[in-house]
Amino acid sequence: MNTTPQASKNDVLHAFSAESNPNADTLASYLKRYPQYREALIDLSNEIFTAPKFDEVAAENVLGDKSKRAWSKFQSLLSPTDPASAAPRAIDNPLSNLSDERFRELASELNVNRLFLSRLRDCSIQVATIPQRFLSVVAQALTVSVEGLTSALETPPAVASGLRHKASGKPSAGDKITFDEALASSALSAAQQAALMEMKGE
């Protein structure tokens, strides 16, 4: 970290983005050293941690094209009345369709930060470890059923979270963290963590 306490916001953000391993520990260090830039740092870390790498995007696109071609070929071999000829129905994730403004509002309503909410949106948290009360509150805020929300969040994460993993071991797409781990490594305030922990007992 080559910045000083007098560094400008742009200097601090640039230094953070240039870190070789910008994980949760690095973020915590920056937040402690530059509390005046807390929101900007969390926003930037959110973008860094959730953005897929170029090679991952390319691989996903290639796999997606191959899968579509294979499915189309399979469908062409079926009769129109065969149930299997219908296209698979993807589970709609209500958190993925929110505008940036609504996403911020929802984070505020749930008393969490955008980094934690992004992990929930990206299916990076093990649903079985999430308090039912919290799921109910999220579902109510999104005007969806708890069952529908749970099904959407149980899908594999689109982008594996980089917060828990060091550079020496690249996580697989199926890696998820527990609710407690998400609380501890999402730069939530002590009050926010305490409020969410209380939901575990309800």
C-alpha cells in the first residue's frame, strides 16, 4: 500500500485497485486507514470482487454457445409434442434484475452494505446457513415468495467470491461461503453484524 493519510480519494482507490491480492484483509486495512473513503472503497471492492475475469467470460461464452447448439440439435430430434422439447426454464433471480439505485435502496432497507448484498445476489452464500427470518425480509422487500427466492439463491454462483481465497488457490465456480463467513468478511459494521446474527435465533 503506497498511499499516505493525506492521499486523495482517487489516489487511494487507484492504490487499492492496483493491489496484487485485494482480498478482505486488504479492504479492512484500507477502511481502517482511510475511513473518510469508506463508501467509495466498498463500492470499488464490490466491483473488483464480483466482476468476472476476461478469460472466465470468454470460457462462459464458448460453453454457452456449445450448450445452445447441442440443445438445439437435441430438440430437433424430438417431436413437438414431446415434453423434453420445451426449453428449460431458468430460475429468475429477483436480485439480478434490480437497477443500481434500487440495489442501493434495498441494501439500506436490509441494513447491510452493497458488498454483502452482492454476495447474496451472486449466490455466493450457502442458502441453508441463511436465517429464515432474513430470507423472509428479503423476499418481502422484493415482493417474491420465500420459496422462489430460495430456489434462485441455491443455484451455483456465477462468479466465485474472491474474498476468502488467496492467490495460490483459484476457487471453483461451485464454492460458496456460509452466512457467518459472509458476515465476517463483507466489511459490515458491528451493529449490522449483530442485527443479522440476532435473526439466527428467530
